[in-house]
Amino acid sequence: MSPLMSKAYSLCHFRPGFNLVVRLFSVSIYHNTRLAEVGRLELPKAQGKYETGQLFLHRVFGYRGVILFPWLARVYDRDLPNQSKGNQLESVASESTEGGAAANTSKEVQKKTHTFYQVLIDQRDCPYIRAQTEAVTFLGNQESSRSLYAIPGLDYVAHEDILPYSSGEQHPLQHELFDKFLAHQPDKDPPFVAQETLRAWQKKNHPWLELSDVHKETTEGIRVTVIPFYMGCRETPAASVYWWRYCIRLENLGELSVQLRERHWRIFSLSGTLETVRGRGVVGQEPILSPRLPAFQYSSHVSLQAPSGHMWGTFRMEREDGHMFDCRIPPFSLESKPDDNSGNGSIDDANSSLGVSSKQPSSGTGSSGGGDETIPSSTTTTTTSSKPNTKNNKHDGDDNV
């Protein structure tokens, strides 16, 4: 969290409703800083949900945003102790043996239900966010199966990361979908309400937007949060290809700066194959997590020729004192859903009205896809069943799609 955001966060606990200024165009917090008043902070909600149209600041990344609608997610936090018999526990796939065989073990992990929100990001803040602003992607129509479509400035935010504020402006947020999705009604609280366009878009794309599972784990003060999303299935002459995207957030909870140096992924497919993918950095970067800028968030994609699988792994981290350690990525499931032609590819259909951008997935190497195309990676495949390994062109994620 930036110093200005940290100050604003602490003040809002004691002085709700005060005028708030935030840094908009700063290159340095010490030089060339411009401040602009954006509104009045409100007291964050300890209970209950925020309504559609609520303006907010992101507690960690500091950007301005507006809430579109909520999601209820199952959060599997491996940092929480499983002491109470009353806690609801679920079995979540854990890491395979070091020998590389896909003999998946299980670990009882506490599950809690938590509220997240689909939000729009103010496009003026996008250049200053340590997170991808085209992180929410969709598959194109069946005829253009190699296409991915992204809506810029769409994000998922946990309830505790919302710092609500109010503004007297009729257009307090700059995003091309703001006026399409929300209508200004000054007599309402918040004074922005959902239009039919938003309700129809949410209903049509619910299967591909839905946030259902969140996985968390902390290693030596570095917390990793993973959110997987099923994107749909594409038929090819050779096989059916199932696609997922996943969002990863790294957050430094300590006092020393830490830099991500390497990634090590393991991808297990229901077809009986175990992929091991190693490479430098993630999405072309080796981000530094410092006390001033403690978080980094990115999204990527993975495809399997099986309807389900698991992923887990580690990030190789280097602290500023030279200490190297492996930060665990919590295991998470890749689960498909029944096909729903009413929603699949609807982003492609809505391309002109929603202004989405089209991308081509980068081709991988070997059977696993190799991952990040801008930083070298290595991939190995282990077949652990009598079924043939028929996977091809599968991304391990950490690519630049």
C-alpha cells in the first residue's frame, strides 16, 4: 500500500466523511506530485454487502473503482488452524510427491464463504496499478477458437479491500462501460443504479465470470492468493480443449523487500499426465514486493484435453538480504462446467457494443505449452496411467495473453 493510501485507510477508521485527496499522476511520492480531490471517504462495512454503484478505493492497489455486483466465494485458507470441530472442512488436492508421480495427496483445509465484487477500474489509474488491467478474458466464438477477448479495467475485489467513498460528480469514474452499465440517480444511495445492459450482460456471461473458489497460503511472510475461472471448451479435429484462466496475487506482509525470481508449476490432468514447468519470473516480469509497494497481481491461462485437473507449485523468492526461499502456491482444482451455448462466446458477439479487445494466445512449447513466451522456461511431462498423453499446445499460464 502506498503511504498516501495507508494514511487514508487509517484516517477513515476515525474520521468517516472527511474530504479525501489521492495521488493521481505522481511519478514519485516525493517529487512532481499532483493531488486531486475525488470525494469523501465513508466508513467501511464490517457486515453486509456493498450495493451496485458504490464508489471505492482499492485498499492495496489504490485505484478508484465502482462495484457492479457481488459474488459469494468459497475461500480455502491454508493459514487458518483447523482446531474447531464445528469448522466446515473440505478435502483439497495437495502437492504430489517430489519424485514427479501424480500420486495426489489430500489435506483438510478450512473453508469459509466470503464476498467478492465484480468492479470497474477508473482508466486514469490503470498506468499506476501493479496488476494487469486486462485480466478478465473470454473465449471467442467456436469459429474463432484461437481468439481470446479481454475487457479492460474489469477486476475482482474482496470485501475487505473496499474503501467506500462518495462523490457529487455525475461522472466520477472514467471507463467506457460506466455509462452503459450504470445510470445516475442522485436520490439513491449510492447514486448509481444498474441499467438493463448490466443485468443482461451479467446473466449472459455468468458461467464465465463466476468466481467460486479462492485459495490462500503464506510462506515466510509472502501470501499467495489464487482464483481459478473456467472459460469453456473448444472442439478441435483432434480433441476437446478445456480452458481456464487464473488470477494470482502476491502480497508481502513483512518489512524486507522480496523479488520473485522463478516459477515452478506442476499441472496434473485427469487424463493421467503430470506437467512440470519451470521458468524465470511471471508474465515477463520479476516483480519486487516492497513495504511501499507490497503487492503484485497477474492473470494467465491453462488448457487441458481433459475436463478437470489440478495445479500447484512454488515461486522462488529472493529477499533484499540475499536469502532465497520457495514460496508455496496453494493447490487448486481445474473443474469444467456443463456447456451453455447461450453464454459461451457472448463476449465475441458483444464486441462492438462493449468495446472489448481481441488477443491471440501465444503458442507454447512441447505438450505443456511452456508458459511465458518472453522469458525462457522448461517443461517436462510424466505419464502416470495407461492412457496416452494426447495433450498439446497447453499453456501453463504465466504467458503474456
